[in-house]
Amino acid sequence: MNVIVDLCVVPLGVGVSVSSYVARCQKILEDAGLKINLHAYGTNIEGEYDQVFSAIRRCHEEIHAAGAPRISTTIKLGTRIDREQTMLDKIRSVEEKRSPT
């Protein structure tokens, strides 16, 4: 089953800047062959359900191994079985319905 996830991983106990930890997670997601889109407060991920969640687990393992004693993660996800839909499809659908300004 395909899934689209919005992932926000926040390492705790590592100081104010967490970008180096986020970069480690991005590499894991890329190496997993997932479609990803980094944004200001997280990452959108598209892929097969088990592959996505396996990669998220690896993100946690890597961030802990890098010294973060705690991690707070927010995950929003959506699946559909009536048809295939990509992240890009969802964005295009909204853009097509926007009123010209």
C-alpha cells in the first residue's frame, strides 16, 4: 500500500540547532529510494508503507546513535486504495482550483 507522510523529527537534549540531525534523516530517506520533499517544518515522504516506516525507524536509530537522548516525532499520513495519487497530484489538484488573482 502506498502512503504519503508528513514527518517532523525533533531531537531533544542536543541544543538549539537540530539541522545536522535532520540532514542525517534526509540521507536515510534518500538512500531508501523514497520520494521526499523537505520543507521548513518537516519532510513529505511518498512510498510503500513498510519502506517508509522502516526508514523512519532508521532515522530514530541514527539520531539516537548521534547523541540525541530523546526524539519527539510527529507523523501525519494518508493512504488511499481507490486510485493512485502522488504528492505532486495533490498539489496540482489544489493549484488547478485556485482562483486567479
